[in-house]
Amino acid sequence: MNYKFTSKSVEDTLELAQNIESEKFPGMVICLNGELGSGKTVFVKGFANALGIQDNITSPTFTIVKEYLNGEAPLYHMDVYKLDENQEFGVEDYFNKDGVCILEWAELIEDRLPEERLDILFKIVDENTRVLVFKPHGLQYEELCDAVL
């Protein structure tokens, strides 16, 4: 079952991410997809802020992974857009840690993703409006969507 959320502003996206963070659990994997400028990194900023992470959150396009270990739980922020399909960087190792993994452009490595995860597709409607389509994979993620959306 898919869930939908319409964000009419950056603030709506930040608030949604903060609400999802309130339902976090160890080993959580959130996969973000959508075109450039659709709000993926904004979502990560809201989630990180709710974790108490004060760092400036930017997309790790060239580093692939940024680790934020100074919040109430570790956050592993990944951007696999520039990743060569045969390039290894140990993504699977991050899925087995106690923190939260959020991947931008996750569809590019779909064959490496865990079976249980939350996929979020960001669709641009206009300058301010985004439709976010949530597809939970697994009971924990379904319960998360039911609680937040």
C-alpha cells in the first residue's frame, strides 16, 4: 500500500521529516528518490535536526556518505547519484548498524537495498508544492506510515 503526503512548503517537508524521526528505530533505512530540487536533502535536514544534529546538512554527492554521530542516534546520509554501478563502498555495512540510513537517489542501487525499508518518491508539482509517495517494505515501515501519515 502506498501513502501520499502533499508538502506545500519547505517547512511542511521539514515537519514531516521530524515526525518520521519521532518513530525511528535502530537499523532504519529510508530511500529517497526524485528529480533534482525535489526536496530530498531538505527532508534529511529535518530528520537530522530532530535527532539533535547541529551540523550543516548538505548532499554528500562527491563523498557518497556523510556520517553524523553527534545526535541521539547515528545518521548515515548517502547520495549514490555519482556512484558507478560497479563501485563498492560498503553500503550493506551501514544497513547493519544501529543508526538510521537515508539514501538519496536510492533507485540507482535498488539491487543492494535491504528488503525492509521505506521508499519515498518526491514529485515536483510547482515551485513550492511536492507530492511525496511513501512505499513501506515491511511491517515496521507500514506501522511508521500509519502513525505519521
